[in-house]
Amino acid sequence: DGGITQSPKYLFRKEGQNVTLSCEQNLNHDAMYWYRQDPGQGLRLIYYSQIVNDFQKGDIAEGYSVSREKKESFPLTVTSAQKNPTAFYLCASSVRTSGSLNEQFFGPGTRLTVL
Amino acid sequence: AQTVTQSQPEMSVQEAETVTLSCTYDTSESNYYLFWYKQPPSRQMILVIRQEAYKQQNATENRFSVNFQKAAKSFSLKISDSQLGDTAMYFCAFMITTGTASKLTFGTGTRLQVTL
């Protein structure tokens, strides 16, 4: 089955520890994205990558880092510099389907709780 | 920069009735798409409907339809014959394409409860 997988579904870490969230896609999509969702808010863009070995900051990149060594994988590291890391994290990937439509498809998400 | 505003934090509708969720946006772009996403308790983001800004005809998908008013920058979602499975958070989103990627801007969501 083609799709986007995120693991684990739930993640617990102690304050001050870095943690890496996994995102893998087998859709052959060029672009991948990371979003953060807090209660009562919509999704906010953390980082995105258009091609391998290239990525750009989104609206809330501080305290996060990413890598894109393979087309299929776009891991997100939440560093100890992130002030409020507890949140729901969603990964997405996209492909241009027609004209200017570059539709994003979402993974199931990871709930990160920092204790 | 784009902004998306959903002014109804919560709404309730009885099963089989019709409900309309509001969304307004602000942009200086001329070529864009608008989306409604549904997020059920599983938290999976599910695409409900999309609208291309250049198309005057309002999009429809089965029981879901939109009222797209480009000049007013309004994009409301109408759900007809509401079902219990429609209970979810609904997010309005604005999209522009940049290179090989796209940029989505989301509203804060409307929590819809469908009751018996």
C-alpha cells in the first residue's frame, strides 16, 4: 500500500532531551513537510523540503531541525531549545497533479509529550 | 502573507439537517486553491473538498459543497444530510504553489458535533 507512515504514534521524553520523529513515504513525492498542531489551533508549518538535501524553514522552525538524505524520508528532530515541544506533529508529502495544484497528503501523526 | 479565519469555534447540528461552516481569507495572490479538511478523533487529516480560485463554479462532493465568493474572500462549507460520522474538527486552508512544493495556511478550525 502506498502512503505516509509516522512512528511512533505516541512518544514520551524527558525535558532537555532531543527526540527524532520519523516520517516515511512511498508515494514517490518530491516535497515533504512537517506541521505542528496545538489544542484549539490549526496546523503550523515547521519545515519543508522540495528535493533531497534541501529544506526551508517554515513559520515556526526555532528549536527544530530536519534532514532529507533520501527522497522517502524526512525526519524531524525536536531539540532541547524548543520551549514547548508537547504537541501533535503531522508529516505530509505532495506532488504536482495538474496545473498549479500541488496537493498535500498527510500521515497519521505523532503525539509528543515532554515530561 | 496569507491569513485564514474561521470565526465559529464550535457548531452543532442534528442528524439529517444541513449546516454551514464559515471561512474567510486574506491574500494578494491571484492563483491559489482553497481546501476544507476534516480531522476526526483519530486526528487523521482527511481532504473533504477543494476549490481552484480561477473556477467560478462552486465545488461539490456528494453531501459537501462550497460557496466560494472570490471578491469577498469567503469560502464556506455546506454539509447536507448530516451524519454522525461527520462529527469532527473542520479546517479551512489556503494553498499556493512554490516551486515543487506548496504552502498551506490553516484556520483555527471549527468543531462540529452531529447529534441524534
